[in-house]
Amino acid sequence: MTLPESRMLTRCPITNRKTSLRLFLLCSLAALLGAAGIDADAGAQTTADQPEIDVVMNRAKGYPLFEVTAKMTVHADVARSWKVLTDYNRLAEFVPNLSRSQVSSSEGNERVVTQNGFARFLFIRQNIDLVLHVTEQPMQAIDIRLVSGNMREYQARWELQSLQAQQQAGNDGRTRISYAGIIAPDFYVPTLFGAALMKGDLRNMLNAVKAEIEKRP
């Protein structure tokens, strides 16, 4: 059986005993990314309604900083989409790698949300603990900024746009959801594969949010 080119590119033959452990780890990571990230991108090009994601990493400030943008279309109206995105106390029930999410204070359109989760880098598990300030523009946008936690920088924005003009009879409408963020972890992230890892995590998160929105009554 012939392997797809993307799988062939991630093969890393070990030809002698002088092959370093570092090379082995890099090859293992490349293989994992090839199986997960590359295949996910290939599926995104052929599967309708998959999130469109872009991740750019730069070190202009002396540490890895990721600028991320994404958008997706969900088969639900704005009201249902908004209900899921702002259901902070239940996010951990469906968002991958999020262990806990809880509103600690609320006033008007502002919330303080505590979140605990984790990220995986090959054999490494890194806990992530954040306190976030959330500002809502009802049915339109959610702005998030870091209060405290193990991030150097963290800010994000969700935007919702009704696609009511494209609604067909017999369905609940469609909503375009956009996401933009700046993320600078205050812990080790593999520089070589950081953007690919970030993209994979973001894709998993968006797909989980989409699935939850579309199944909610």
C-alpha cells in the first residue's frame, strides 16, 4: 500500500547508533504532527464548514508570541451561538483540555472567569491556569484579556455575524463566528513546531464549540 506523500515526509529512518536522542524526538514529533496537523489541514480543504485557521509565530519581544485568527460557520442562529459561547461555567464539559471554567464575579456585561486546563507537547503535559476579564457586547462580540496566570500575554476576541440572508426554509439559520487572539505562553513551547501545535489545539477547540452549538436546543 502506498503511503500519502504527507505521511512519507514524516518518516525519519534511524540508520546507525550515532543518531541522537534529539533527532529521534524531533522525528517522533514530526510524525505526530504529520498524522494530526497535516491530515487535519487536508481534511479542512475537502470538508465543508471546517474552521479556517491561521497561526503566525514571532519572537520580536524575545519570546514566542502567537497571533491567531480563525473563522467558522455554524448551523444555528446568533442567539444559540451566543448562549454556548457565554456559558462559561459549562465550557469544561465540551472544550478539550479544559478542566475547569467558572465565573468568579459578574457585573453588567463584564465577567471575571477562572480557567484551568492543560496542553500537551509530545510527552510533556503543561498545566495552564488563567484568570480572565471578559467584556460582552450582547449577540455581537466577546473581548477577553488576561488578569493573571502563566501567560506572558493573552487576549482574544469572538465575533458573531448572522447569515440570515442565506437562511433556507426549515432550518435555524447560520452564523459566522470569528476568533482572533494573541497568545504568549510563560512556559516552554517547542519553537520549531509551536505554530502547528497551536493550530491543532485551536482546531480541536473550534470543532468542539461548533458541535456543542449545533446540538443545543
